[in-house]
Amino acid sequence: MNTNRKQVLAFKELPDDQLVRLRAEHDVVVADPRVPGQEDAFRQALPTAHAMIGASYRFDDALLDAAPHLQVVSSVSVGVDNYPLASLKARGIMLCHTPGVLTESVADLYFSLILATSRRIVELARHVREGRWTSNIGPDLFGWDVHGKTLGILGYGRIGQAVARRAVHGFGMQVLYYTRTPAAATEGGRVMPASLDEVLSESDFVVVVLPLTDKTRGLIGPREFARMKPGAIFVNGARGAIVQEDALLDALDHGTLRAAGLDVFAREPLPPDSPLRDHPKVLALPHAGSATHETRHAMAEMAVSNVLLALKGRRPLAVFEA
């Protein structure tokens, strides 16, 4: 008998090849508490679980109380706002995540939101699909150029830098970025650090690439939207709670904000009665930043590696440290 085998609870489906990796070394229960019929199996697996792996499920103290042997939680995500960090630390439970492997895919999506909102891609596609294209379109359906404009980035980690590279090298844009620890100008002076107010007031496009923390929660509100350049486009693919959604709606309806491209929301999935769902100036996506076959597999692979290393007493690939 292999006494090194431990109990792993996967609270979200994993790719078959990654389940094979886990099961080669440990006993694995796959039970997603959000799926009808699986909640009981999830609860029954908690008391013996040494590791948990999955994503998009909120942990609390009651869950941790039910898992007294838990050593590691491996989140198939970069963000960790679903986890009670202080409680995990107090209990000595390691929290792992998957930074790096999704950087380029998420940056691609950010730029697709910039392009789609500015060139009105979805609106024009609907115009054709609904049979309304009966003559050349006029100024009422024209979009706006992206190339040569100023892009403002709030947050300048891996993803923010990847967005900046696309802006400078692909579209000849000037980039301003705001971060707590600004560096020197880069890319021949086309990427410059700036204050939050400078980024807001001087950018044609403002994109949010910040993590959700106590300091960034609700950061973008009435004052910030009022500071934005007339005709600016706002893009958020970070976390919905960073933005005060009522203030965003007011800026779209009564301010000078031209459009918003959103991949994240304060409540997800977006409630049916949310005015953001059908707003004519909003392009809304279902939190799809990392949603490519290649990237989601790479995230799962990294998360599994984190579990296997942690249960061997070795340093995982990515431990979240606040």
C-alpha cells in the first residue's frame, strides 16, 4: 500500500489528462457543488481532503471548518478574491494560483474589446444579420480609429504590459499607465507612468487591469468617470467590483463616455435584470478573458502541478503571497 497517497477534492471538472496525473499519485474525488446532484459528494469529501483544486467557487470559514486536514488549495485562476486569505493563513493552508500562463490570452481579449467597442463590431454584425444592410452605411454607424490614439492602463503587471506591447507595436498608440510602483518610460518613450487623474483625463481608452483588493474595490466611481476625456471608451477585464456600476451607467447615459467593453461584473453571471445586459453602449462578455482551449488547459496543468508539488512537501510553481 502506498501510504503517500492523499485525498484530493476537485471542485471543478479538470481535463482528462490532468485527472490522470492526479490519480497516478493520489485519490481524487471530482464533485462540483454548483452542479445539481454533486453537492452531497462535495460535502462528504471535505472531512478527508488534503488538497482542493478548482475555480470560481467562494470559500468561507464554514467550508474550512469542514476540511480539518486541508493542506493546500490550488485555484485554477490568477485572482484569489474567492478565498478568505486571512483564514487560510491562520490555518496554515497554502493557496496556489496560475499566473503567467494566461497573460497573452487575456491581453488579446482586452484588445479585442478595445477594437470591438471603438469600431462597433458587434453592432455592425447585428445590422447585417438582421437584414438592415440595404445600402452603404452612413455616419450614424461609423466607428472611431484605434491606431494613433492614447491608451490608459490602470495596473501594470504582466497583463498590463502585454496590452501595452500590443498598443505600441500593433497600433502605434501612446500608452499611459498608473500603478503603485511606476517604472521608467519604456518602448522609446511611448509607454509612460502617470498619475491616476492624468491617465483618466488624457486617454482615449481606459482599461482596468488591477487586482481586486481593499484599496481597489470601488476605485472607479463618479469622480473617476467625470475625469475621463469626452468620448473615451472604458474597458474592464479585471474584476467587476473595482467599478461602481451605477456610476458607469450614469457616465454612459448622462456623461460623455462613448462606450464600455466589460468582461467582468460585480455579480456573475450577470443578473437578468441588470441594465448592463442590453445597454446600447455596452459590449458585455461572460468573463472570458482566459477562455481559450490552450490557455484553460495550461492553467489546469499548472494547478495540478501546484497540488502535486505541495503534497510532496516541495515548493509549488505559484504560491499566492499577499
